[in-house]
Amino acid sequence: MAEHASRRAFLKRLAALIGAPIVFGEFLPAGMLPVALAKASTGPYPTEKDRGLVTLNDRPLSVETPAHLLDDRVTPAERLFVRNNGTPPLKPDAAGWRLAIDGEAVRESRTFSLTELRDQFEPVSQQLVLECGGNGRHEFQPPATGNQWTIGAVGCPAWDGIRLRDVLQACGVRENAVYIGFHAADRHLSGDPRRDAISRGVPIARALEPESMLAFGMNGHPLPLEHGYPLRLVFGGAPGSTSGKWVQRISVRDRVHDGAKMGGQSYRVPCKPISPGEVVEDDALCIIEAMPVKSLVTRPQSGTLYKRAVPLPVRGHAWCGASAVARVDVSIDFGQRWHPAILEPPVNRHAWQQYAAEVTLPTEGYYEVWARATDGDGRAQPMVVPGWNPRGYLNNACHRVAIRAI
């Protein structure tokens, strides 16, 4: 009895802070604050006012996009998040740019100009989700180290370029190939030319997928410098750190690539679940190779006022690194009841999918709209933050937005 009274008092205090009664507040999961009160970490750096983006770090540059600005089916270049690991090249020379293919598991090392890549290989354009492995890191408790991304380190532009597979096969991939690793023109923050800012890669099977690309452009235009001009890799569904920008060399390895940020705790999670805050040794961590099922509410914008008893349109995107999304459901009572959304198929593999639904807010007060995606293997987004890990990777908890019914 005392526990229920304490819970009611707690909800009453929350309602006072919000300025409205919390409808369905009895279903708010224990330990979870209403999203209207949750601290969205924007860091000490200013908002990119001309684009509405938020800068989390300026050395190296890390910029994210608020959810309501990701409403487009095809993400515009100016609304795609930026994650750098070093200092970008100042003035890349496209005419003199070269891509080298080498490594222990390639039959013939070759070098291509951008013109040769364009002329010798079939052009493709595909929508591919690019998402930072740490997207959603700010929700982990205790806090995990790294940029405190909220929800906006993701986007799905149309990438223009060629298939990586075609280039690798032109050089000959040996039977002992295990991984590819990239080397790029960005400089280490120390300024030491002997050190790579980042040099990651993917298993050879991922590299040979038809969706894996070398991209020259985005949405029908040349790549912006901040997104890798004049040449970058794009691996839809893999952590964004594998999609190297300003790429100059790709090595076909007979082992797991051992470049910068492939070892230690970078882009790795515990192979087995651990307790929040637990220390885990490096050899107990596994490389992240695919992003989990996830969704985003892009309409309504969090903080919206809306009339009660009038259908409220809800829409957004859903995606999954390993397969297509099978369904999306929405809830307005903290996950007690779920209502199916209309889900569109992806335009191509590794593209996000649009969904739409309607909900009705029965009385005046505070609500949250939650979205939950489920993949083709039946794996659904959790309602709360999933397994804690030291670097705060792979948070795919349901996205939620605050709505006040009037």
C-alpha cells in the first residue's frame, strides 16, 4: 500500500514539473523519466542554426540531427549527421585522387583513378542507412564514454557510385580472404602522419554484397567534403565507422583487419551480458558487424500540442542491419497496448522503411508516442535501454516523443 502511495506521489511530482497530468502514468516503466524531462545532451557547443543540427563535439567534428528533421524519405545531405575521427583533408584533388587495392588476399594489386572507376564499372544508386554504432548512447546509465548521441546519428541518403564487389573481383579475391580494411586521407588529431585516424573494415562476405558501395555522390550530387568527397565506402546496415570517408586504399586481408579502432573496446560489445558499470576485458568483447532493428518517430515533433479526441497522424522510419523490418507498432500508454502501423517495403536492401499510423489521445494531459519495430526474425525493439556496455553501442530502445493533449 505504501509503495502504491509513493508511486502516486512520484507521478504527481512529475506531472507538476511537466505542467499536465500524465495520462496512463501508472504504466510508466520504473526508473524511466518522461521524455519531456529527460536531459538531451547537446554538449557545450552551439547548435548549427542554419541547418537545425546539433554539434556534440568540434574536435573531431560530431554533429547530429533532431528526429523531426529526418522526416524525408531520402535524407538530404545537409541533414545527414557528421562523425569524424580525425581532421579531414583540406582540398582533395579529385583529378589526382587514386584508390589502391592491395593486401595478402588479393591476386593483383591495382590502382585506379576516379575516372577509371567511373568508366570501368557499372554505376549504381542505392538508398542505404548510415548509422553511428553509438547512436542513442546518451540513454545508458551509468553513462558510457563517447559522443552523447541522442537519436539523430542516422540517415538514409541515395548514394551514387559503383559496387565495391566489382572492383575487388577485378583485382581477384583469393579463397583465403577474411576481411577488408580501408585507409583514408583524414589526419590523426595528433598530426602524426604515421598514425591513421581510423582504419576499419568489414568481413569479406559483407564487402562482396551487391549493396556495398564505393560512392562518388549523394542524392545526384557530388559528395560534400564533410561526407567523404571525393570517394567513400558505404556499408548499409553496418556500424557507420566501417563506411570510411576520403578512402584511398582498401586492403583485402587474410585475417580480421587490425587497423586503427579495430581493437581494444572500439566498436565492440561484450560477447556475453554484463552488469551496468562492470569492467570487461578487451578479449571478452566482440566486433559489431550489424546494427539492430530500430525505428524513429519523425512526426509529430516531440513537444507538440494537439487536440484531444482528434486522430493524430504518426509517421517515421524503421530499419535493421541484418534483414528487412517486418512490422512497426505504436503506443500511447507506455507500451501497454500496441497499434499496428502501415509499413512500406524498402526501396532496396539496407534502406529504411516508412511507416504511418493514427492514434487518438482520449483526454487532456501528457502522453508519449512510442514506436516499436520488429525484424523478420521476430526480434523487437525493447521498451527500455538494452544490455549496458562500456562504450554505449547498439541502443535500440523504442523511440518516444512527448505530446500534450489540450
